[in-house]
Amino acid sequence: MPDIRLRLLELTRSDPGLNMEDLATTPKGSVETELAELRRHGIVSYSHGVWTMDEMQRVKLAEQLIHEGKDPKKVARLLGWQEFEDFVQHILFENGFQTQKHLIFKTRSGRREIDVLAWNDTFTLAVDCKQWRNGLSTGRMRKAAQAQIERATSLAWRPELLHRLKLDNPERRSITPVILALGELRDRLVDGVPVVPVSKLLSFLYGLSPLDDNIKRLKVPQHGPQSRLA
């Protein structure tokens, strides 16, 4: 039997409300039971004959599916752009990283933004979330990699900001730029920047080594140029 939860993510992607007729392909009894259980856990809401899911409920459902072993790529494809970033942040947090989403800061050359900054006792990752699937040219991937290197470099020159985020001893750390994508792309390392399919995120995190010289790490200087937090 198809998992009704995947169907819920699909149906509420463009419209937060649905009724029982929208789920007619699934036996009614099992639908009612599943919806009641999801409602009990705060994942769906019900009012006047309509079942609804807001953005946070959708992300919570996606997290539940991944936790139970569903294909991360299949689940992530049902999320919107903002939801995808929330989803990535949760996976990083659940695997031992502290996170900061949408880190916006100013440098002498302008405003910069990191989609998700994640750090633990060993690594600091500057993650750019891309809903890429496949078929991208090497040139486009290189352009994205260079842009992420520039963002991470700009952040590395803000040690006072990293200290404000309570990273331990930021002057002795380095920042690794990472691109996270939906699809299984041909190139996994572009100019030293890992391009990681969301389905391989966990294996990437647990296989990451501070001794891997192929992966770009940008040193945080002891004293960087001062600029303002946006």
C-alpha cells in the first residue's frame, strides 16, 4: 500500500488544504486511521471537513519519513525551496551539528548570505542548498562552487562574528564550503567544493575527514577586517 504520508506531502505542496476525496486512491479506513494518528502528533490539522498542513508541519512530516528510512531524495523533492533548507538544517542538527540558517552579514564588497552554517567540535560547514536534480554543465557547477568559496571566505574573515555565534576558538578553525543538491550529479568535487546529493548527506558527514586534502578548507584568521552584521 502506498504511504499516505508521501501523498500528503505531494498534495499539500501547492495547496495546504485537502479533503477525503483527494485521498481516494487509498482505502478510506486506513486513511482515517493514519490521519487521526498524524493529527495526534500535531503533523496535520482538521477543521470543518478540511485537513491542512502548514510549512512547519510539512517539514516535521518529512523529518519523520527520513527517520523511518524513506529515500531522502524522494522526500526532499516534495518540499519547497524554504522547506528544503529547513529539512537540511534538521538533518545536520540531528547528526551532532549546531546550525544557523540564513546567516546574513556584510563585508567591504557587499552583503553575503550562507543558507545553513553548521558546526561541531571538528568542522564548520558553509552549506549552499540547491534543488538541482541532474543534467548540469560543469561550467554551471564550477560557477556555483566559486560563489560558495567566496561566501565562505568572506565569513572566514569575520572571526568576531563566528565568536558571536559561540564557535569555540574560531581563530584556529577553518570553514568548508559545501553544495547540497537533490540529484545524483556527475561531479562530486568541484574546485575542492563537495557537491553532495541529499541522499548521500549522512554518509558524507560520517566520512568527512580533517586530513582530506582534496576538500577545500578556508582558514579563519585571528583578526579579519571588521564589518557589520546585517
